Amino acid sequence: MALAARTSARSHRLIGLVAALLLAVSTALAFGRVFLGTTTTMQLLGAAVAAAGLAVAFERRSLLLSTVVSAIGLAIAVGLIVFPESTWYGLPTAETLRTVLDAAALVGEQAKIQAAPAEPIGPLLLAAVVSLWAAVFSGHALAFRAGSPLLGLVPPVALVAFADTVLEEFVKPLYGVLFLAAALLVVFADGLARVQGWGPVWSSTRTGVAASAGRGARRLALMALGAALLAPIVVPGFGSTAVIDFGSPASARVAIDPFVSVQHSLSQETPVEVFRVTTSQPTYLRLVALSDFDGVQWKPSTDEGAVVDAGDQLPPTGQPTGLTEPVVIDVTADLAQLWVPTPYPVTSIRIPGRTVRFNAATGTAFVDHPLEQGESYRVTASVVRPTAKDLRNSRTAAPLENGKYLYTPRVGLEAVRQLAERWTVGAVTDFDKAMAIQDHLQDSSEFTYTIDTPLHGGTQSIIEFLTVSKAGFCQQFSTAMAAMLREIGVQSRVVVGFATGDRLAQTGQYSIKTSSAHSWVEVYFPDWGWMPFEPTPTRVNPVTTAYTAPAPDCVGATCPGDPGGVPDGGAQQNRPGADQRDRVENDPRSTGPRGAVGEGGTIDTPTADRGIARLALVAGVVLVGIGLLLVPPARAVRRRVRLRRAAAEPRRLILVTYEQFTERAAGMGLGRVAGETLEEYRRKVMETGYLSDGDLDRLTALATAAAYSQREPDGEQAEDAGDAAETAIREIKRAVGTTRWLVGLYRRS
């Protein structure tokens, strides 16, 4: 019988281990969907398994020791997964701590501007690892230490529900079934632990009670899994949109934020007209240039430039001066941003009743508050139409603004650089390199245009777009091209705005709708300034048509058949673009702090104040403290509920009272081992010298009679058992001391 007891205890402990690991795995797989790619999911899976392993390994130790060990494990996991470059052979360092504090200060900001599935950027990945680790550890503590399996499922359920809330995808039952199986196993393991407290679980025959009960439990579990898999299908509203959409802006204003709202605008069932443009020739309208790239986000400059008076000449942007074209833009919908849509380049802007600012370095215009429906403004656009030969002959540009238009992350884009070098083999000039990459991306046999993609514009999205999916919309094409150009030393940036739209036969105006929201690439040429390139297969920029075809071999005057050609001599004599080069290249000022603008493009002033990091840490400590404080009350509530349920049956009430006494005593180091009789346990406790008034003797006698006597005990005996148990526990508390008693509140019984 002793061998059976030991075998049973090992089996039950193994079941508990499997339950904890399965719960961790199912939670990590379901929660990992909020990030792009499978690599991050596997990293989160490893963290969850490590958290569960440590929790199980220190399950029989004090909760304080287990928490300290788990915190150390979390620090190592954060270093290895989130900031591996800051560790020393995998161990966290002071640099790791500083990096964690900096990233913690940006968690809330990035959560507002990123869309799921998101790039695994540092702040979000840090939050994911910490929350997953905390959910697994606290879930195990509540389920197995506090003996409340349902309460222990709450933290993992919260993470799974979060993933289902932020992901706009059809429900995937596999994750739910896997999680439910883990939850059932946790409840089953807790039930076995309770039964084991009264002795080994075994049967004398293979067809005994245990086998029959096991078959019944398995049938019940399979029925529960089947019901969970099929029931949602018959629930009204399955597969429909949410009654309340928390992810859509409540404002009726049109928001073209690079890049989340671009995709939103492209996918609208009923596009909204935003502008009507009066011009003699079609043109793209430019909103903002995204010049900064940190590997995850393309960011615009927060510098709005100087105020310009109505009709005054704008600061030069680097393009050669020549023909101009008046353009009138009528606003037909309220806008949400301060950017002013204009052709590029422009020489003047006149918006009645508005204060206009202009940043010449980026060619972006701003107003004091967003444009509204019914407003109309006039701009003067400069007509710049270089030929392919003009751009090919443009000299190599010195890096602008401290090389910001060449910057890419030190690591992560090696595959992009190798692909760019392969595509541009034989190309010598910046123009030929840009055209080679553009031609590859526009090749419909290799790349496909679709707005149905989870990719964004960060490093991982670019790599997956170029090497795996090869499908996306303008965001993927433009960010991929810009990153490839920077990797091979060509200055480039991403631009967001609107394509040409549709020409109205009645008025001759161009109607631009939200479906025309677009992004493209600009490349810098010293003699011509920033020139557009169009890598998206479904779009044609009118400006690029002048140089997308090879230029004829002619010298001097305008070449026949070359639209908009500029005499070579004039181009060199007037040194077009020199004003911008002299102004920008000799500008001693630094780029300065920039707003944290993610792929959602919302410009927010960075809040690098360490106070936010401290607040985040304090919040984490508070949450952990709340979790620790919840364990004793949870146990107390569970005890009261069990006593209340047994109150109607004196025999059952006495047995429950005795069981709870042994559980509470176990927390103070006086646990009853599996297979130990009531008398053996009484003698063991009495040998400690903690008890002297006969309360444990009376409780043991009442429990023995209730367990084995055919005579039914009465309510008075049940009440006497309760009094004896409480008195004995109080004596043990006084004997062991406050510290041991407090630790006992968290020890598993």
C-alpha cells in the first residue's frame, strides 16, 4: 500500500506538471498571434514554458522564494528575448536594466499607435513577455497553491481574450479547444490532489471503481471539448462584426495616418470624396514625408517650419525653377490632421483665414487646425520633368542632414541588402539602381497587389514581403523600396498622400477619394532635388512618366520624343537643386528629438521622462502585491464555501473540518503525507510539543468516528470538531511564530 501511495503521488504530481505546461503552451500560442511571424510566438512559448517549469519546481517551497526565483527567471528571459545585445552571455546587465526602463516608458505610447498583428518591437515585446510570465506564474499559484483552479485560469484567459479582441480575424477554434483542454486538466489535477489527501487512489481490480470513474471523467471531458467547439457556431451573431467597434475612430473626419489609416481607407466599402482638384494635368497630392526609419517605424519630422504669408514665395525645396502650374483644391470632407495636401514641389500656398507653416527640408505644409469641408485653397506648383538621362547624369549626392536618409538599423536587414545588391547588379548610378528596384517590384509575375495583408512597414514586414508573401499594398512596396535603396547607399524616403483620382467630365476637376490614399518613394538627386518613384504595380505617377523610359542619346537641345526634357546645358548652368544642397548640407543643427510616430503615423511628442518608467514599475509591483494579497482570502473563501456546502450533513462537515485543519497545518510545516492514518498524523503533530490541551485528540477521535463508524454523528459533534480545529490551529500559530505563519499562508497544502 505504501508503494501504491508513492506511485499515486508521483503520478498526480506528473499530471499537475503536464497541466501547468499545457496551460502555459496554449496561452502562449493564442497570445503570440498579436505579433507578426512565428519566431516571436516561439520565443513567447519558450518564456511561458520556463515560467511554468520554475513555478512547478518551487511549488513546495515558500511563495516568497518561488516569487524571487521567478523574478530572476523573468529578468533572464527579458534579456534573452527582448534585448539580447545588452546581456553578458545571456545574463542581464546594468545596460539591460537601462534599456528595459527606456522601453517601459514607451509601452503605452506604442500600444496606441500599433495595430495587431504588430511588429515585435522592444516596448511591445517587453510588455508581452512580462504579462505572459506573470499570467503563467500567478495562474499556477492560484490554481495549485491556493487550491482555486477556476481563479487560477483568470490571468491566462485575460491574455487569450486580449488577443481575440485586438485581432480582426475569423475565430480559430483550435486555440480555444487547446486552452479548454488545459483548463480541464488543471481542474482534474486539483481534484486528484484533494482526493490524495485522504489516501492513495487505487483499485484492487482493473475494472474497479477507479477505472469506471476514469472512463466517466474522460467521456465528460470529451463532451465538454466537443460542446466548446460546436456551441459558438449556433450562437446568434457568430462571425459578424462587433456591436461596438472599439477600434474605429468615432470622429467623422477623414484621417490619413501613415500607415494604419491608409489601409483602412483603401478597404472602405464606400470611399469618401476628400478633395476636388482643378488643374490642367493630373498630379499626386503629397501629405507628408517619412524621413526617419528605426527598423520598425517610418517617422515624419515634427518640425513644422516657419510661418509663410499668403501668396509669398515658399522656401526653396531644391527643385530647379521653371514652369509653374496653378492648382485649386476644394476640400469636400473634414480632415483630421494638420498636413496640407499639395502637389510637389510648390512655390506658394494661399489658404484664406489660415496660418500656414512650411518645412522646406521635407516639402510639407501645415495649418493651425485641420482643414474642413467647404474650404478652398490655391497653390502654385512647379513643373519639374527631368528625363532619364538628366537623372542618370546627376552627380552623386553628399549625405543630407547627417545621413538620416541613408540610415537603417545595424542588424536585421542583411537579407534586404543582399537582395537589393542582386537586383542592382550592373547599375552604376543612383537612378539606375532606383529604376532596377522599382522594375522588380512592379513585376506582376513576381509581386501581387492586395490590401488583405497583416504586414506593416517595419523590418520584419519588409523581409517577409520581399522573401515570403510577395503580396501587399502601397505600404509594403514603398517601405521595401526605400529600405533597399538605403541599404545600397541611395538617399530615399517614403511619402504619404493621394494618387491622382478620377477626372469628372462635367467640371474637368479630379475627384480624390479615400480610396486614393497612397504612399510612394522619393530619391534625392543633387541637381533635381527629391524625385518620386512608383513601386506599386497598380499606380502611375504622372511625374515619373518623363523618366521611366530610357532617354534617347542626344546632347544639347530638348530631345525629340522626350516629354518635358530640359536642355543639358541649361541644367548644368543653372545648377538646379544647388540651393537646397547648400542650405541643407551646411546646416549645423542636429535633427533633434522627434515624435514617436509608428506605422499608424500619429505624431506624439516623445515622453522620455523616466517618471513613466517608474510608474510602470510601481504599477507592476502593485499588481504583484495584489496577487499575493489575493491568495490568503481566496483560500479562506474556498474553506468557507466548502464548510457551508457540508453544513447539512454532520458526518461530511466533520470530515471537511478535519481536512481543512490538515491543510492549514501543512502551511506551517505539519502536513499530512499521503497514506498516513489519522492516528499516525496525530502522534506526529503531538510530538512537536505545540499542542497540550487535547484539542487535536478530540478532533482526531471525531474525524475517525465520522470516517469509519456506522453511527451518524450529530450537529453538536460537528460544532465541537470545528471548535477543536480552530483552537488547535491557534495554538500552532503561537508556537511557530508570526514569520512561519505568514509563509504558511502561501505554502501549498
